[in-house]
Amino acid sequence: MNYENYNSKYKNILKLAVSNSDSFSFFTVKQIHKKDHSERYFDYLTEFSDYKISSDEIKMPRYTTGQQIHCYKINKDTVKLLNEPSDFSSWNAYDYPEDLVFYKNSIPWFRCISHERMVLVNDTNPAALDELKRLGINYKAIKDTNNI
């Protein structure tokens, strides 16, 4: 899997992800103080507030202590906001939250770990995997949802 390939096809992959998902999430990091983030970071979080869902409704991806997960419904407004970053590398403090994750039937199937320059794809969504192949995206599917 080539991370730069994902970055260069961000808009295509994002379109695929939202059309094959019912919700998404991202993380904020508790130990980073407000003064360390840009104004855009906090404005961006606020724009999603009307679309929040409980993290109890999804299977949580593994995460590091100190991170807080924020889960949202996919709709035309949230899709518009998700299109603001220019690539997967942008999903990293200080302008945007971290680790964009997409869920199908409350199970994570696509996760970007920006600071690791890594994308994880779960094999629970075969139609989306076929579409990734069609887009020319190389990936290794993960079979265990506990590893995403």
C-alpha cells in the first residue's frame, strides 16, 4: 500500500468511503492544549456538532490513551465538511482532528492514521474493496476488526 497514492486520490477515496458508510469518526488529543491548535481546528469541530452520534453505537477502533473519539452521521453537510482537507495527511493536528475512520453497519472498515502515514482497510466491505481496486489503489485487507 502506498500512502502517497491514497493522498493523491483523496477526493475519489472520500467519495467511495462516504457512499459505502453510514457514519464516520475522528479523534482529538486531550493532552494538546487549546493554545497549541489553530483557530481552524476548533471551528472545524464546532461545524460538526449537530451531527454527532454516540460512540456506543459503533465498534470503536483501537486508540491511544488521551485520544477522544467523535462520531458523526454521514449526510450532505458532513460530506461537505469532510471535503475541506486536501488529503489524508491533513487529518492531523493542528488544523484538523486525527485518524479519520469510516463505518459500515457500525464496524470500522477504513481508517487513516495520519501521523503514522498509514491507511487500514477491513475486508468486511467487499464492494468498497473492489472499487478501491478499480481506482488503482493498492491495499492489504485486514480480516480482524479489532486491528483497525
